[in-house]
Amino acid sequence: MPSHAVGFCVAGLLSLPIVVGCSGGEDDVREEPTFWQDVAPIMMSKCVSCHQKEGIAHFPLDDYEVARERAGAIDDAVQSGRMPPFLVDHDGSCGDFQDDVTLTAGELDVIHRWAAGGRAEGKRAEGPAGLPPLPMLEDATEYRTPLVTPVVDPSNPLGANDEYRCYPMPAGIPGERFITGYQVVPGNPAIIHHAAVYVVNPSAPSYVDGKTNGEVMAEMDEASPERPGWDCFGGPGDAVVHHALPVTWAPGQNVVEYPKDVGLRIAPDDVMVVQMHYNLHGHGEDGGGSARHGGSEEADSTLIRLRYAESVKRSAMMLGYDGLLGSMFAGDPHSLPQGQANASYSWEVPREALDVAASVPALEVLGVMPHMHERGRTFEMSVSTGGQKECVARVDAWDFHWQGLYWYRTPPRIEASSLVGVTCTYDTRDAEGPVLPGWGTENEMCMSSFMVAPPAEP
Ligand code: HEC
């Protein structure tokens, strides 16, 4: 095997601003990358959190043989941007997001040269090929979801292998506090596809006339006395109104620190509702060293760690709007026409429709979470101020399975006079009638939830 090879220049392929080693001449002559020296460190930092023996992805990438066999697929998945999963466009054309989990141009180049070249093994370091150590959020309060064995319903249109279950989680705080960061540690990473924590005021009205959130949650809980919690799908449970969403977790995510001085307020009598998405799909079907079997004998109890501050300089709020779901309450539900590959739905509202007092000056959008159901295809959110429309978040290929809040590197601003809008498109070709809004699996939503805070003081 040659010890030197001509470096492959990715500039033409990728049109990335920074390209390693494409200056021509001597710089193009580099050592051929090896798995253990060059590729494994990238896998460890950007892939192995999911691609490990007990992970949600079905083949481990800290294993030379597996990686060598799949090198072509790995190269294709990273060059095309499919892996690691990152749903919102982050090429700078619509919003500037914190995307450190994705690969740099240099890393893409190393993987390509290794996959297209000799796929050399190199020399593995002595000792156990340890996984990257799990970072820990300091000074956190710990909560645990009950130990539950998911029950899957083969007739569930969302997925015969999925269960969405919600559990109440009393905050247990002595007074008002502000959440400033979080960490989710799945008990059984192979079956946890996502987790979210909603904050609900139990004495506030629910979406059901005359009932409080607390009453609606108690009814749902009582409906299945043999198991903890209740079924829930689009949020903390049908008809429960939440006022904050401090935690959204998907595999691969570790410690989340809110921006400096920012916190989400929580009151002592608020109830946190944890939504767990269990998925028993496909573990081990594909071999590759992962011996998952799937099946209802697998249980989970997930650790949720929250960090509280007694006060913060910038009290954040979660805003959310869904014109499609909203039409249901206005008594004249909009619907999506059936039989279309690209049925489109748009809403645009002034800022006061988001329940922000007009006296509140400009707000910065810190993070955004797009939300549609299974028929969703694309999502685009904009903020219009003084006739100027700014694209702030776009999803080109929606995947219901990768829910999450995406943090901005450069937060867009919403002024008191701004309009906020979203356009969603859906594939309704398999629908048997018009698709109505709602929380159910057969219904659709076109929702944006986003965290805002007053701008940092200069
Ligand atoms: C957040 C979790 C996660 C991370 C991080 C992740 N993957 Fe994946 N990956 C998955 C899951 C789940 C699947 C299987 C389901 C699917 O295809 O969507 C998958 C499938 C794949 C596949 C086969 C399907 C395809 O699209 O080609 C390849 C190859 C792959 N991953 C490579 C990588 C590489 C290389 C990295 C790191 C640069 C990485 N993945 C990071 C979760 C992840």
C-alpha cells in the first residue's frame, strides 16, 4: 500500500468556502488517511453517540471492519449531508445556526480520501477503544421517567413500532426558578428516539371548554391505570396547553447550555410533562455487530437533568403558533386537499398574535423547533419587518423522526411591528379525504415553536 497518495480536492464537488489542501502543488501530497489515526476520531466525535452497539443506529462506527465494509455508504451519507442528521438548512441561506455537530470541510475530505482510497486500518491505540466520555451538566437537579416497557400497537399509523407516552414530573422547586441548561441521558438508548419536557400550568384552562389542564391530564392518566402516564403524540397530550418547552432531545445531543444569562421561568406549582418517544424499530435487522432484537421486553427509565438559576438577566419565553391547528378552534377548520404531492399551507400573523404585549420591544429568536406530522415535506419560517422578509428557518426534507430545537448562532430579531409566518407543504397522495388539523396521527399541524429573549445588553 503506498504511504503517500495524491490528495483529493473536494472544492469542485462541494462549493464550500473553506477547503483543506486544495491550493495545488506540494500541499496536495498528503499521507493516505488511516481508520484509527484519521477517520476514527471523526466517528468518535460526530457519529458514535448514535452508531454504537447499544445505540439507535443499527451499525457501530467505532469498529474498523464495519466502517471499511460500509465506507462507500458512509462517504455518500456525509458528503450529501444526510449524516449526521440535522434537519434545518444550515448553509447560511436561511438562518445562521449552531451546527458544530456537522462535519467540517476538512473532515469530509479525510473521509472521502479514506473511502475512495485503500481504506487502511492504521494502528489502533492501546487499551480499550473507549467511547467519548459523556460530558456532564454541572449543578443539575435530576429527574427520572418511570421504568416502562413500551407497548407498541401494530395498527398505529405513525409506526407499528412506536409509542408516545407522557409522564407528569413535579418540578419540586421551592420558589420561582429559571432553567438555564439541560441534559438527557437515555436509560436504554436503543429504544429512545426523542424526549421533550413541556411546562404546564395545571390550573390554567385547557383547549377543552370548561376544563383545566390539570383535569384533562388527570382524565388521560386514569384511562390506563395499569401503566404510568398517558398516550400523547403531538405534545404533552391532546388539549393540554403548555407554556414552555425547555427540553427537546434527540439522539446525539448531549449537554445543552442556554445562551449566556438566559433562562426559562418555571413556577413552583407548574407541572413538567415529559414526552418520551419509544421506537422499537429495526435494531439488529442489519447485522453489523449490533445485536439488538427489538421487542417489548425492553424497558427504559431516562434521566433528565435540569440546571436552575434563581435569577437571570434575560428571561426567555417560548412562543408558538400554528395557523392550521388554530383554525380548528376558530370553528372553521382549514384542511389540506387530498391527492397532492405538494399541498401547501401558509400562515402569517402580527407579533401580538403570539401573546407578546405590544409594549415589549424587540426580541431575539434563540432557537426554533419546526413541527409537522408524518405527511409534512417542507417547512419555511420567515419574519417580515418594515416590508423586508427574512427567511429564518427552512427544512427541505422533513422527517418526523428528527424533532428538535435548533439554536441560532446569530439570532434573528422580531420587532413589535414584525409579522411572523410559516409555509408548510405536505404529501397528501395517500389520504382518503381532505386532511384536517389536529393532534392525531392522521391529522396535520404547521407549527413553529421558538424560544425568544430580550436582546443582550450591549
Ligand atoms: C443522531 C444520531 C446519528 C448520528 C449522530 C449519526 N447517525 Fe448515521 N444513522 C442514524 C440512524 C438512526 C440511521 C438509520 C436510520 C436512517 O437511515 O435514517 C443512520 C444511518 C446511517 C447510514 C446508512 C443510511 C444512509 O443514509 O446512508 C450511514 C452510512 C450513516 N448513518 C453514517 C453516519 C456517519 C458517518 C455519521 C457521523 C459523521 C453518522 N451516521 C451520525 C443516526 C445517526
